[in-house]
Amino acid sequence: MEADFVIIGSGSAGSAMAYRLSEDGKYSVLVLEYGGTDAGPLIQMPGA
């Protein structure tokens, strides 16, 4: 696998950066993200 840019841990800023780098198709971007489990009760609870 080859990419012009690798973004590790995207978050909101990394996602925006990946979008801006890849929007014209000139560059290829690889985004690597690792999220934890979503099994916690507060994560599963819908917002008010």
C-alpha cells in the first residue's frame, strides 16, 4: 500500500486535513484510527 500522506489518529482536525489533501485527487491519503470499545453505559446513552 502506498500513500502520499499518512494521518495517524484522525480526530476532527485529522479528518479535515485528510479531506483537504484528497479533495482534488492529486494526493492519496491513508488515515489510521484506533478507537476504544463503545461498551460503556455513558457512551451507549443517547444525548438529551
